[in-house]
Amino acid sequence: MNRFMPVLATTVVFGVGFAICSLIYPNFASPRVVMNLLTDNAFLGIVAVGMTFVIISGGIDLSVGSVIGFTTVFLALAIERAGMPPLTAFVVVLLLCALFGALMGAAIQYFELPAFIVTLAGMFLARGASFLLSTESIPITAPFYGELAEHALLLPGGFRLTVPAMIMLAVVALCAVLLHFTRFGANVYALGGSRSAAALMGIEVGRTTVLIYTLSSVLAGISGIVFSLYTSSGYSLSAVGVELDAIGAAVIGGTLLSGGHGFIFGTFIGVLIQGLIQTYISFDGMLSSWWAKIATGLLLFCFIALQQLMLLVARRRRPRASGAGAR
Amino acid sequence: MTPPETVPLLALRGFSKSFAGVNALDGVDFTLQSGEIHALLGENGAGKSTLIKTMTGVVARDAGTMQLDGVEIAPRSTGEATKAGIATVYQEVNLAPNLSVAQNLFLGRQPTRFGLVRESEMRRRARTLLAEFDLDIDVAVPLESYSVAIQHIVAIARAVDLSARVLILDEPTASLDAHEVTILFAVMRQLAARGIGIVFVTHFLDQVYAICDRITVLRNGRLAASAATAELPRMELVRMMLGRELREATAARPVSAPRESEPVAVFRGFGKAGYVEPFDLALRAGHVVGLAGLLGSGRTETARLVFGAERADSGSVTARGQQVTLHSPRQAMRLGFGYCPEERKTEGIVAELTVRENIVLALQARRGVLRPLSRREQDEIAGRLIRLLDIRPPDPERPIGLLSGGNQQKALLARWLATKPAILILDEPTRGIDVGAHAEIIQLIRALCAEGMALLVASSELEEIVTYADEIVVLRDRAHVARLEGEAVSVPTILAVIAAEAAKAV
């Protein structure tokens, strides 16, 4: 049960936090607030899921924020200037992202470079490329965009499920299955547990690494699409620093930065906690928005301390008195 | 050659491998029958690990043929070796500690339906597989929550399930306690009964005699012997592992220093649980104490305890007549101790730094950062010691990594001599250096001793150690079992002590 403790702790923190907010602000616990929580954080949720794969495998992906920025600019230019149908533009940009991620994964694997450096280079590259395309904010006026942004599924109880929220929930669900119930998912964990052991056990380490970074970049691309829907524009400075928010969400959700441990659901809750803090501050109206960062920082500290504590306890309790269970 | 009536399971002929011109393996033959547990023995550097690496394709061999069941094979990677039917389980369990036991057993070949892993089916199969090894554990929890012994059995189960015909166990018992060893042995016997051939690498002689059918001994990259266990008495075995041609080397022994000299340091009941059993030891000026024993007997461990690199949990130390604590190398250095470790490359030299910088390292560390040695002082010290020890080439500004093994060893000695130690601990001072340099190092040890330094030397070279030691402590299974002095210091006596003790312990 030990393994589920961090996720459980995160969930409890979120529940308690939500309850406190509802007590302070009577109209906090409403369908609108809950649904906005999902919609407003949809883009973050999607990248954070990709980040979870990368971190569990023992790596890091610093390029995702820039990839989001690039995606929004590319979409705005392709749809508005080049007249490309939005769906075609989506496909093209996701293919570009996949190629970008695959190249980073290949560089990490075959040149034996640290993921930190490779994705840092990727971060500068993608951000630079989006500046090259355009330095101004370009509004996207295509009718299809308006429709998508307006469209929402009405659920019983007055819940309006928007398209970004739908996409995020779908990504969370599909990726949870991919990580927890497939061979690929097991390989991701094995890589994070011990790279050399995974290789000795016959795992195709190279292929898995390339796939992991491809997945992360594609999810960043999807996140960029959602971001452009949400803002109806493309801007090269959008989503600066989102990679750090994504790492934060994963860690708050119980993913170990050293790799090998973590759950998609935990990351999802981690995103919601960050969203909850934002919402609280906007309800308050008096607090500076920087308090959100401070609260997130404190939470991160608490969770990292909790994880270390649990690792320590687990190590203490390891059954040195062997043969436990041997008949 | 004409095959006997049964084709051996695995037959290696003329395996050779050299690294940078040094023969690590020289025409070694090795034969494994199916259902046999075969011990592979040898001291450090004898070629055991090179043999295993060439067998499993980790490194390419220079020469030799390998037949599995009469069919020529030449694996180029561990993956290919595993496919061919040769699996290796290392001392460090090579599994993913964070994955469940079941995932570890079936990683890469999990049962799936529509691309999804069938978790319950996989667990059922894992339980069935482990039941064959009499292991009934929860296969859904992470591997790391189990003891090393169970992790070993899981690794073995995985290897065997991947259709292994030959199983190589590389020092699997080094980190196990007695009870765990019996569990592992039961598994090994059971696998042998199924017709799997097991190569068992260990340095515990008791275990060899307890479980192995046949013994192959390597020494200096050559085949020293291969015989059925019953036909190889312990004395013979120990002699093969350690001795070259056993000649009386006592003629070269120097006259012992007066033994009444006041001890520089006295250790009483000094030891650490599970590391080295408590021992008494007195180090005197102008006196060499040798530590002799098989690999893993506690030679290096004793040296590290005495230097404070490993913290003792029992006993007391008296240095220069005063009770002292010895909890860290820093404290030991302040008391005038110096230590040249066995693993020169990893624990001793800093390969990128120059000879001069390496030599002044310990002295500078003792003085502290606030009192830096001036460049002039450094040049003076390095120059003097390079001349004294005849380090070649005599260039203090050359990176030490470019020097030969023997000269690196001398530079390490120089590092400690620069601190003018009262006590110098040397671990395998002649390991990995060419034969000519051996004699020089031995001369140096004698010269230091004559200058009134107290020396503690751990060595597996029995013939060398008897030429310079005044007193020899014989170790076995991490305990000091005998102290030899005067006439008793000779190769045959040491061998007799090692073998006799081994016989008694069965």
C-alpha cells in the first residue's frame, strides 16, 4: 500500500483544500468553478502527463513549454495566413512535434547526453523558432475555432464540459492505461528503476527512450492546440515556464524525480491542486497572483520532504531477516 | 578431438583475451557437464571475470571456440548469450527494483490481450514459476521490498524461464547470510537435478566443498587445475590458488627488528560486526606486519578499519601510549597513519592531476585549506620524492594517469611519505604492476621499515610477503585466525593455516 501513499496524500490535500475554499466562499463549490478548474488547467494537465512518463523513465523534458508556444504560433500562421484548414494544421503540427521529440530522444540515447542538456537545447530551439515565425500575437478567427471554443457537453447537474477539458480527461485516461497496463509502460518504469538492468533484461532501451520523448513532445503539441483554442490566438511568448509547472505537478502528484515511481492520476491531482490555488487567489481578489507561486513552492517542499521520509522508512523496514515467505 | 560418450553441455577451448598487451586469459579450457555445479575459483586478477565476460559476449575474445551441446556458438552480447541459453546472474541483482516481482519475471514478454498486460494471468504464472523454487511470496509488490536472497532467486527464476541451459552465478553469496545461502543452495541443487549446468563463482571455500561437483582454478589468466571436488583436497586447492611453484623463500628473510620496541599503535578487540571480527594488533616502529589470506578473507577490510575508513563498532586503539578514537581517515592521518589502497585507479590516484599534485594531496589535506603549500614547497617535495622512489619518467607535471602501474604505485607511496607517517598501511602494493617493479617496491618497503616506520601490508603474494614481514596475521572468513612470527613465517605454514582452519570449520 506504501506505493500509493503519495497519491493518497495528494488527493487528501486537494480534498481538504477544496473543502476549506468552499467554507470561505459559499459559491466556490459550484459546477461552474469545478468545470473552470478543468478547462483553465487543461493545457497544463496534458503536458504534465507527458512529463510524468519522462520523469518516471529517469529523464526530464524542459522543452515542452517552448513546444506549446511554437505550436500556437504555427497554428495561427498556418490557419490565418496560409489558409490551411484547422484540422490539417493540427495534424501537421503534431507530426512536427513528434519528429522534434524523436530527435531529442535519439540524441539522449545515441550520443549518451544528459536529458537535461538535450531538452534545454530543445527549449531554446523551439522558442527561437516560434520567434522566427512571428514575434506578435496573432488572433485566430477561423469559424471552426470559435465553434470548438463554444462547444461544450452539458452534463446533468449543470456541469459544462468544454472541449479542452474533454481533451485533457481523454489524455489522462488513455495515458494512464498506456503507462499502467501495457508492456511499454512497464518498460518506462524499468528504465527509471535501472537503465543498465533494463538493457540486460533485453528491453530495447533506445527505442523506448525515443518513444518516451516523442510522446512528451506530441502531448506538448496537443497542449499547444488546446492553448490556442483557449486563447484564440498564437503568440511566441505563450506558455513560458510551463515545463516547470508540469514538473511541479508531477512531483506534487507523487512522481519521484529520480525516476521509477509515479502515477498518472497523481499528476492529474497535482495539476488540480495548482489550479485550486489559482482559483482561490482569484476569488480572494486582494492577493497578488504571485502568492500562487509561493503556495505551490511550499507544497512542493512538503511533498518532497514527505517522499524522502517515506523512502527512509521503507528502507528501514526492508526485511533483512530473509527468507520471509520462503517455505 | 574425440568426444567422450556424452557431449559436454558447454565446452570452451583455448580462450584467450588480452587487454593492452597484458594477457588476462591465456588459452583456457573449460568444460561443463549438464546437471553439474562447477566452481570457478581464483584470486583477483586470475581471469575469472574475464572468462565469464568472454563467454557471455560482454567482451570479444581474441581466440578460442565455444560449443553448447556440440554446436558452435559465438554470442556478441548478453542478449545473444541468453538466447543461446547462457544466462548470468550477478552479485548485483540486475532487475528493476521498482517493478513488481511478476513484472520483473516477465518484463518484455508479459501475457497481453489487445495490447494490455493481463495482470492477473501474469501474477498467476509468476506464482507458478516461483513455486518451482519453493518460494511463496506476494508477486504484486515491488522487488525491492524483498531481501537480496529472494531477489537473487527471482533473477535465477527469470534466467531459467528464459530457457537457460547454462547458468552462471557470479558471487551470488557475497551479500547473503548463512540462512539465505542454504536457500540459494537448495535452488541450485534443484536446477542441477533438472539438467542445467551451473558455473558458480565464489571465494568461500566451504561453499565450494558443500555444493560443487567439480572445481576449476584459474591463476594469472591460465588454467591452474580442473578436477572433481572429491579429488582435490583443500590444501591442494589453496596452494593452487595462491602459490606459484612452492619454494622456500625464507632464505631471503631479513633479520627481524628488535621486537621489544614500543608499539606505535595497539588495537584491542578492534572490529566491526559483519565486516571483520574483533582482533588484537600491535604496530611497532621498524616492524612489518603482513596480512595474508584468500580473497575476501578480510585483508582489505582490516586495513580499512585500521585507517578509520570503515568505522569500528568494538574495541579500542592506543596510539603513542594514549587512548584515541579512530572514526575517520582524517583522524587517522592526524595520528600519523597513511594508507595506500588496493584499488589504485578508483580509490588512490586522481588520474587527471599531475604527479606533483597527486603527491602533495595528502600533505595539503592534513594542513587544511587555510595553509596552502607554496608552489616552491610543492616542487621541492615532489622533486625529492620522485628522486627517492625513482619514479619514471621523472616529470612532476605529467598527468599521473599516463604513468605505468608501478610508477603510479610509487607516486601513491610518495603521497604518504610526504606526510612523514609513523604508520603506513599498504594494500596489495604489488598488484597489477610488472615483475621488475615488484622487486623495487619490496626494496622500498624494507627501506622504509629500516628507517623506523611501522608498516602493515596486506598481500595475496605469499612468497613476497614472507620476504619482508616480521610477523604475519593469517585471515580466514573475515577473522584473524593465526599470528605467525620468526621461524613460523613461511609459505607452507601460511597455507597450512588457511587450509587447516577451513577443514575445521566444516
